[in-house]
Amino acid sequence: MTELYTEGAPIRDEKAPDGPIAERWDKRRFSARLVNPANRRKLSIIIVGTGLAGASAAATLGEAGYNIKSFCYQDSPRRAHSIAAQGGINAAKNYRNDGDSIYRLFYDTVKGGDYRARESNVYRLAQVSVEIIDQCVAQGVPFAREYGGLLDNRSFGGVQVSRTFYARGQTGQQLLLGAYQALERQVAAGTVEMYTRHEMLDLIVVDGRARGIIVRDMVTGEIETHFADAVVLATGGYGNVFFLSTNAMGSNVTAIWRAHRKGAFFANPCFTQIHPTCIPVSGTYQSKLTLMSESLRNDGRIWVPKKKGDTRDPRDIPEEERDYYLERMYPAFGNLVPRDIASRAAKRVCDEGRGVGPGGLGVYLDFADAIKRMGRDAVEAKYGNLFDMYERITGENPYEVPMRIYPAVHYTMGGLWVDYDLQSTIPGLFVIGEANFSDHGANRLGASALMQGLADGYFVLPNTINDYLADGPFEKIDENHPEVKEAVEGVRARLEKLLSINGSRTVDSFHRELGKIMWDYCGMERTEEGLRKAITLIRELRDEFWRDVKVTGVNEELNQTLERAHRVADFMELAELMCIDALHRRESCGGHFRAESQTEDGEALRHDDEFAYVAAWEFTGVGEPPVLHKEALEYEYVEMKQRSYK
Amino acid sequence: MRITLRVWRQKSRDDEGRMVTYELDDVNENMSFLEMLDVLNEKLTLQGEDPIAFDHDCREGICGACGVVINGVAHGPEVTTTCQLHMRSFKDGDVIEVEPWRAKAFPVIKDLVVDRSAFDRIIQAGGYISAPTGTAPDAHSVPVPKADADRAFDAATCIGCGACVAACPNASAMLFTAAKITHLGMLPQGQPERASRVVKMVNQHDEEGFGGCTNIGECAAVCPKGIPLDTISQLNNDLLSALASGKL
Amino acid sequence: MAITGAILVLFLIAHMYGNLMIFGGQEAFDEYSHHLRVLGAPMLPTNGFLWIMRVVLLASVLIHMYAAFTLWNRARQATAGKGSRRYHSKKNRTGVQRTYASFTMRWGGVVIALFVLYHLLHLTTNHIAPGGASDSPYERVVNGFQIWWVVLTYFISMLAVGFHLRHGLWSAVQTLGKNKARRQRAINAVATAVAVAITVGFLIPPFSVLFGLVG
């Protein structure tokens, strides 16, 4: 294994204060230096990405009086992929009087993350969760309400209290529009300069500090440099390395990967979350996967035929020839086992050749019993919109024929390593939202992604970035600075290279193949042998990509093929690091399941003595062994336990 | 199935543009409309031709990035976004005509990609509630009647795709503007800026070069999120009372 | 547009009511016609009411037309001069749900404007007098409408008015901010009913004359 990576000095979060956990955030806010309002006007911040984290940070820092430049690759900041989040947002409001508290939200999150998240960060997240709801309501986010006019709550997977606030099945959309509107208000006020259809292609680091970014104007192809006193990346997750995921088509790793190449450590890259209830792949042309709310598992029964390769109409398969495998294997929780367990079980039965639908990658989620028990109207009232969505996509009527579902990648817990201030290992480079690794450990709980994005953007970053900016403004630099020139040249050369290969395979065909490798060997279940094989395959594919990819057109135009090509090129490098990370972590935890490390019942088995740390990776070159820096995780407030769902 | 596509090709903003015909023999009815375009683009790329540019991102009907006029109808024959339209809505042998949104305020950038930044500027003009971070009172301090909250939500589901403009014979963006006016106007938090908001947003709407509303209703009929036509009535109501009250 | 339209609709209803007086015979009709001239007397001089009315109507018509041309012009600009014909596809040219009435608002409005001129020259000033001029309003009506093509011109014009009202009435309610989702169907039904009633109401007298039921 040592040939694949080397181990460097351990790393530590220097910013988190010690003392009682409930006082740490207050303590840090007090110890962080401030920038007085008059000086803020002299300081500039670049924020890349306009999802929940990026838009809320840009709006808040703009309100504070800093000069903000905000960038997004979409045609409008409102399209960032936070918009697609369905379920809800957690907050420890205890409006239900059901025993919820900040401490309980903290506890649930650490436990749900399978004890691979930092206590201090998670506690702070739980603390500010309360303020997020207040802020969003004040902005006009139309959360669901009860007849008395007060906010409604629902419960969500893995917890026993009702603390999830929601806006029908479109909570992400409503929260993002709230942040987007706050952002546009600052654009109108002149504190934020918005750059849409601009994609970050590199980070500018001068004298060891992040000082700007290189972007491509996606309409004209112009390569621009933008400078600032600090750079914030809010560019989301990298689930699209799997090609098929629930991420948006444009979601990519480029911004954080380029920062990683410039010296920012990448933490826990192999921690990915795979959601069990997605609409399965219907053919090779498939471009993305669509999530269906997990709530379907409350009334639907999951099964596959007992016989291999049974292609009969599901309605013709008699009861005794069906295998309700979750009910069989987990009698206590049945169809309601946690996401990772349900996902793995589905994969296992499909691997046995008992999967259903095109390609045999699917299992039935059957509502026939529920319809018999509750009546069709009751089922429709509860799940009507989901059934409609299913029918629109598959053309099958789920009231008549059982739904087919299959797991899909939808969130990445890993990301750039940050300290308590959300600053990466490059001074002046801050990373927020899904792009950082900080709060979810090895597994994220439902309705916590929205909470973290907004916590980082509205409340955490605006209170910590000033500690760094208090040393600014930094020395002025321009495009003639040697380090800037070199970075710009690097970007140009890479684009020219991509355009000049003129090979025989399309970008998508490479991406699809990369995704297949990752899904097969670095997906729901990982083995030493598989991961080693994957690394070899990825390296070969990467070489082939740079030899044989075909990118049409020129740089100086709107060129969507070129955009995809440079994103896929970065995925090719990330994929290798993910496999190395997965390979080195010889334990199972949360979303990371190593077949070699399981309990007798087939559950994830952690090795806390060896692996209770964050793996922060340092880049050394493409195909070169990265350096592992371990950040030890200490638990003072939560006791580490094994999960059980029998 | 076999499909003949006639697609608007335009190299750049200043290019003339024209309809170009393509044939596809191996279309699967379970493909989404955009996946069908992906397949065509793969083919074009391998032939060394420029693939068709079109905006798209989430492909689950919520980001609002995609949207083309299919056979003269914004988002095509089903009331949904283009990404959620599937080829089973067409027949073997169909000729499908694909064009970009057309409006002066939405200039074509390339092929089927248009510039919708006018929508952002309408929001900038007043489509928000001024609530700086940290100033908010407890979320439960102001109850909101469920009926108001629900109506606000219905209007707030607008995805800003621009189909309303593409479908409107006047190329008016009234439904988009009205959706935001109604969303914020129904909530107690939106009251202080209600009068100035509607005036500023409508002024910006007109300045962007969108046409005026003549209540034809095509916008609501193609809206993938079903924003109701009465939001425009709400906008008119708010505008009249704002002008009458004079407190702008 | 909505307010001036509403004034014009009220006028049309009064006008239609007056027209139906023709069934009372020549004396009643001419008496009604004269009565309009002395309405409000002695507070107002002779013809005073009529002139007030004419000024209000003329102002309404001019404002209505001005607003219409502004909207028309804006639509031409906004669609780059191509109106609803801005797509190459010839499919679905009639839209998804739009009414025929909504298509005919602009050109239908022009037809109505030309008709009003013709109508004033015919029955008010009597410069055009098919069938013979007369000082009696009743006779003017009867003389004119005994000729088939005069009735035909009125028939076509009244259809234009009917369509204009069908969309105009609904549109006015929406513009004045009084539409609600649950009322929308009813508003459209009322708009259709009123449009039909006014069209039919106006067409009864000329057809009655043509078929010899009057005169």
C-alpha cells in the first residue's frame, strides 16, 4: 500500500477553542479579530458558487460592507444545485416540545456521521441551526405551516424527534431563492458584483496566500483573472465523478480540485452517500438519476423475485416466489433500515442476478399491499406527487405496476480540509458548504445538508473570515505578477491541449466509463482488490483520455464540450485519490463500506483504535503518491458506539 | 423510433441563424428530450461537427435552466420542463421542430441558449425582503395564516425558466414578475416593501424590453410549475393600490 | 385600457337598450331620441347631456386606442416585430389555450373603429344614407336596414364587437386586479354571456327591419 501514498506530519485544527463545548463558538467569535466597517470597504472577497452556502455568504458579507465578487457557471445564481434538495432543513428549535435540543441535534449528527466528524464543528452547526430558520422566515421563505399559522415540522430518517422544517417537497428551492434574493439585493446595492456563466479554472496563490482566481467567460471564452484579499469556494460536491448521480449535469470538482493542486488538503474524499430510493437507469443514454423521497419506504414493500433472471410481469409473480429481502434480513426495521444498509442490500440482490428492469439494476418497491390496506385515495393523498413524478419519468403507472428503484450517489461528505474558521490549508482560501468536509463525518443525516450550507454562509464564515482579513488589505497584485502569469499560462495550455487532441472518443464516453469504474469498485461496497484494480483502470483511462478525447470547436465561443472536457479531466485525477483514500481506510464507517470489515450480520465495522481520524491528503503530482496527514478525532461529549438496526 | 429534428442553429449572438435538419434512427421512447439531444450531440461530435448548445443543469425540473420551444410550444407537448419531457410523447417518424425562446429581452447567445439575465435584474429591482443576516426575530413571532402561506408557496415555486415569455404573444414577463410579487406580498414579512416592490419591479420589467400583458393566458398554460394566472391580477391589484396610495 | 373599456361597455349597454326601443314604433323611438337631447334640462342646455357624453366617449376611445397602440408597439418591439409569428415552426400557431377572441383584439379593434366612423356617418350625421335620408331617426334606421348589404356590414361589425368584448371584459377584470383563481372560470363565463347578449341585442333591430318585423 505504501507505494500508493506516503504519510506526512499529523495536522491539527488550531482554531477551535477548548473548554465547554457549548461556549466554544462564543469564545471563537470573541477571539476572532474584527474589521471595522470603514476598513471593510477596502477589502475584497471572491466567492465561487451561488448555492445555499455561496449565495448566503455573498449576501451576508456584502451587507457587512466588503467588496464581493460572486461567480457561478450557470446563467443565473438561482440555478445552483441546492435548488433540487427536496426534504427539509433541520433545526433544534424544539417547537414540538418533544425533547429536542441543541445537544440532541449535535449528538444525532455525530452518531449519524459514524463518529468521523469533529465535535466542535457539529456543536456549532446545531447552535446556529436555530438562527437559520429565523433568518429564512424573515426573508419570506414560505415554509409549511399549520392552521394556527405556526411552522410545521416533520421527522426524518435516523432521529426520534420532529425537527425538520420543510416547504412541501421543494425546501431546497425555497431556501435557495431566499438566499438568491438576498444576493440580488446586494447586487443592486452595489456591494456584490455578479459574474454568471463564468467558470473557475484555477486558484491564484501568491506568497502563500490565496489571492484570486482564473475564470473562463463561458460565452466568449476569454480567460480572466480576478484578484481579492480572500477567496471562498462554495462549489458543492463531486458526486458526478460517478457520471450517474443525482447531482446537476454541471456539478463538478474543478474549483476545489484546482485548489487542492495548489496546496489545499483534500479530506476524506472516499466518503460518499448513496441514496437507496432513486429511479433506476433505463438505458445507456441515461444522463442522470432522479431521487425519490425516502418517505416511500414507509408504506412500500421492497422485493425481488427469488429466481434469477425472472422476467415475468411482477404482477404475475406469486407471493411465494418473491423475496422481501429487507423484511427477511432485518425483521425489526424491515423496509425502514438506514440508507446505507438499504442501498447495499439492493446491490447485493442485483449482483446475485435477481435485479429487475432493464439491465437488471433495480428492485421493486411495491404499493399493492398499501393500496389494499389504505385504499388508493389514501395512498394518492400521501404520495401522489411522487407517483406522478415516477410516471412522468418512467411512463409506468405505480398504482398498477410496482415501482422500480435503485440506489444512486447523491452527496459527498468529503471535501477540502478546513479548520474551525472554515479556512483551508492555504491561508486566505475558505471553503464552505458541501465543498468542505467539516460536519457530516462518514455519513450525512437527512435534512442536514441545507442546514450546513446556510450555517456556513450566513453565520459561520461571516464571523470567522474577518480574523484573516484583519491583516489586509494585502499587497496589490495584477496579471503581470510572475505567479499569476504562470497560472494563466497553465490554464491556457490545458484548454489548448484539450482542443488539439482531436481523438476518436467523446468526453461523455470517457466520463461514463470513469463513472462505471467508480461505481463498480468505489461505490457501495469496496474491497482491497477492487480498489487496486480501479486505480489501475483509472490511470489507463486517464492516459487514454489525454491521448484520444475529441473536443470540437474553439475556445473563443460558447463551447459546452470544452467545458465538460476540463471538468472530466479533473474527475479523472480525483477518482484516483478517492480510491486511494478508500483503500487506505481499512474499516467500514458510514457511507464507506469495506467488505473486509463487517460484523457477523454484515454491518459496517469501524476500527476506532486505528481510524478515528480525518484523512487529509496533500497533492504531489498527477499519478504521484499523495501525502496523508492525519487529524486525530477526539470525543469528549459523545461516546463512540457500534450502530445496530436489527 | 425514428425522428427528424429541425433545430435552430446560430453560431453566436450576431449570427443570422437558420433551421437545420437532422435524422435520428435509434431514439428510445424512455429517453428524455435532452437525452435525445445528447445522443445527437455525441453523433455530431464524432462527425467533427459542432454539437447543439442548449442550457440544462439539474434535469429534474427544478433549476429552470433548460427550456426550448418544441413544435411552437414552450417546453413542448406536456406541461413540464423540457428535461422532464420524454420521447414517448412523440411518435415514430415525427418531425420535431426545436427553437430557442424568442424575445428581444432574451437574446440568443448560441443555438438554443438565450440570455435570461433580465430576470435577475427584475429581482434586483425589488424581488426580495430586506432582512439582513442576524436581524431576524424568532420564526414563530409572526404567525402566517395557512391559506396565505400556501398561496405564497404556490407563487414561489416559479423556477424562472422563461417559458412564460416564450409563449406570450406579447413576449411579456408578467407571470414571472407577478409570481414574485404574489409570493412576497402574501406574507406579513413582505408588507413594508409591498408598494415600492411592485412599482420598481414592473418598471424594471418594462425597461428590459418585455411586452405588456394582454391577459391571453398562454403563460400560465405552459408554465411547468402551474403558476396561476391570477397572480398577474394580484400584481395589478398591488400596482393600482401602490399608485393610489402614493407611498412608494 | 380597462377603465376606458368599461366606460365604453356601459355606453354600449345603454345604446343597445335605446335601440330596442325601435319595437315601440316610430313615435316612441323618435321620442327617445329627442329625449336624449333634452336629458338633464333645464339644468343642462339642449344637447348638453349629449355633448358631455360625446366628450367622455371620445376621450375614452382615444385613450383606449392610445393604450392599444402602445401595447401593440411594445409587443412588436419585444418580439422583434414578429408578434406571435416569431417561431419558424408552423405547428401550434393558435397557441395552447388562447381564445379566438384574444387573437382578434388588435385588428378587430381597427375594424370596430372604422365601423364607428361609418356608423356615425350613417345614422347620426346621415351623410351616408343608403335607402334614403330622413330627419326621423326611426326612418333612417328602417330605410338603411331594409338593404341586405347594410345589415351585413353591421352584422360583421357586431361580431367583431362581440369578440372584442369577450376578451375585453375578462381582461378588464384581470387588469383591475379582481381576478382570483376560483373566480376565473365564472369571470370568463360572464364575459362570454355579456358579449353574446350585447351582440345579439344589437343585431335584433337590423334583422327585424330586414325581415319586415319592424317598419
